[in-house]
Amino acid sequence: MIFSPIEFRNGKKSGNRLAVAPMTTQQSQADGTISQEETDWLTRLSKDGYGIVISCAASISDTATAFYNQLSLAHPEYLPGLKRLAADMKLNGSLNIIQLCHAGSRALEALTGEKPHSASSYQLPMIPDFVPPLALSRQQIKQIANDFAQACIRVEEAGFDGVELHGANGYLFTQFISTMTNLRSDEYGGDLENRARFAREVVSACRSVVSNYFIIGFRLSFESAGLETGLDIDENIQITNWLAEDGIDYMHTSQLDYATRSVKYPEKITISYLRDRIDSRLPLLAAGGINSRHAAQNAMDLGADVVAIGRAAIGNKNVPAYFKNHLPLPHHPPFTASHLRNTGISEAFINYIQNAPPLRNLNIVA
């Protein structure tokens, strides 16, 4: 089943059910244009034999940036390098997706030139020196939806097969959905229908400006985890089914362990619970520690239609070939920095996965 094709409802086909998970690399140019290092990384992944390659999170505007050296789709002049990359990746047969992101309250003022904005102003007393974001106006919300749509136009013009909207990990979509961070009293806050409105408007705006064959995926944190609270799995299942009506082509669940159990229903494995309740026509992508053919098949048996590989792809070339030949991967975390260099991983990427707070505890680099 891993190596059977999957066809999305718009007709696009992936040759197998292995995807590369979107991973922050911090190896684009300072202005957001794609670098040779990022080009080499994504081209290598397409050559490795994955059916789907999803890029790092790319900012949609100059005020959406979450971190230094983040890829950007903010301006049409960024297209030449992306066009060359898309053409090269297409030769290798993968479906190629750019993940699009707005950081919301997590935007860096040093990069954007303005104070971070979010669904509303809120406090996080558990985070030292947390600066409450400013609440977005209705006009700003409409502008952000348009920024996502314009980014989709550029992605399609560059020659990629689609986008994945980053609604996980505490970024702006999550900030609207979460009852912890959305304290609005207008049509964008309060009940679930209102908190889902921003995501639905963005999907509709994107769908209206691209071709029918352009893939629009969505990545979502379905439940609260760590500092990210205010998320309910049943609410997010309802949002997923609404987004399916609005035109998304797949849903990608974000979790560190593909076999994790639900917070709300500890007796249930999350991806099985999701698959049973999400529109059966909508493919479900699942990530989280998949480092063997057995784990990939198990994730699919639990309910995933496509499995996304992250850490294993960093330290191993040609992961799909190992899985296809029933062979164990030769390398497992923690990887040495010298091994990663020999594999073609850039110094910027090594530095990020070695030092970024969200990744340090994963012990990816020895």
C-alpha cells in the first residue's frame, strides 16, 4: 500500500504514499529569496523518490515572517529561482508543495518592522517577557487572506503542484482557532463557526485564484500540546470537514509521534479517530517519528493515507528505496554534524536543528 499511487480529487497523482514533512531549515537568503542550499536540499529530496515533497514554511508577506532566513513568496521578483527549482524537481517525478505561513503573534518585529498582530491581544504569563500582540482589524484580516491568495498565484506560476497552508504549531491560523488566543467578540471570535472563519476565508480566497489542478492542503494541530492550548479535537474535525467543502485537497495532522493517543480520548489513537470522522474523500497525511517501512505501514493501517517523513529524511538519502526493498535505514538520530555535512546538509540547517528551542529536545544532532 505504501507504494501504491494516490490520486487527489483534482486529478493530481502521487506515485507513492511517502511525503517529506515540511521542515524549517533557515537556509534561504536574508531577504527571503531561495538560496542554493535550499535549492539543493529540495532537489535532493525529489531525487530520493518521495511521492510528495513539502517545503519549509514560506512567509506570505513582509509582515508575516517568523524567523531569520525564511523562504518568502511575498514578491513576484522572488520567482526566477523558484521556477528553476520547480522545473528541476518536476524531472524527478514528485508532487512538489510549498508550505505557506503567517506567523501572527510569532512574527519577529526585527524582521517585519512592526509589532506582531494576532486574532486578538492576549497574555501568556508562563512565557518570560512575552509581549502581547495587537489585535488584527477586519481590514487587516482581509488583506492577509489576499496575501495568501497572491502567494498561491506565485507558487502556481513558479511551476509547483500546490501549497500547504500552515495551520499548526501556534501560527496565525491556530491563533484564530484556539480559545486561548482568540478573545474576539466579532464575527471572527466566540463560537466555532466564527473562530473557523479566517481559515475558511483564506482557503476560499486561494481556491478562487488558482487552477482546478492546483493542490491546496492544510496542516493542523488538532489538540492542545505544551504551551499551545485552547484546541479541541472534535472542533478541529468539524473545521476540517468545512475546509473540505471549501476546496482543500488534503489534511495534514501535526504531531511528534504518529501513534500518539488523543488528549481528549486517551483510549483512542489520534489518527484513527481522525480518519473515522473526517470526510472519507479527503486524504489524511500523518507525520511523527516514521523511520521504517514497518512504522510507515502501521501509520497507514491506523488511518493515514500518506505518511510524512522528517527526521529520517535529514540523515538518510533515498529513504523510499530502503523501504521498498524492506531494508532498515542505515542512520538514526542523533546524527553527527559531520555525517550531516557528508549527506549534503548545510551549516545553516545543521545549526538550526542543533540549537532551535523546539528541536533541541528531539536530539537530532549529536
